[in-house]
Amino acid sequence: MSTRIAMALLVGAALLVPGLAATVEGSRSLEEMAVESATTPSDHNALAAHYREHASQARAEAARHRSMARAYTRGKQGTRAASQHCKRLTEHYDAMAMEYEELAKLHETEAKKSP
């Protein structure tokens, strides 16, 4: 099996089954192994796509919490504390999206350098 196919399967499995990406005490995650074994442009491009997907998911969560913050502000049951909670989560998920985008860019740069 080519390295490219193996890397795609590994990253795909981590995306489809989030539990596979989680580490078990004393073991390495599939994501960690994919990062450590990335050597070809295809490997790095697969990781870039993986991180872009994480960024997309984080942006979706930020949008969801942004919407909930507005609902809490408008609603009769809305409280300042709940709205602030959602705003903090929005900031958190926006920051996560930016970090994942940076990782994706890093792997795209590595893909251009790799043999």
C-alpha cells in the first residue's frame, strides 16, 4: 500500500471516528502517528485537509454559539451570564479555527518542500 493511501486512510479514520483520534493512556493517537510519519507532499496535503476540516468544525461551533448568545440576549429566559458564556465559547472556537488554519498552512508549506 502506498504511503499516500495509508496516510489518507489514517487521517480519514481519525475524522470519521473521533474516538480513534483520542489517546489512550500510554498510547499514541492516529493523528500523532500521521504527523510523525508525514514525509511526502501527499502526506502533508492530507494533514492540511484534516486541519482545514477541524477549522471548519470550529467555525461552525463559533457560529452556533454566536447565535445562541443572541438568542439569550433577546429571549425572556435569557440571562447575561448565559449570553456571556456563549460569547466566551465563540471566542474560544474562533481561536481554535485560526490555530487549525495555521497548522494547515504549515503542512501546505511542507508539502511544497517535500521531495
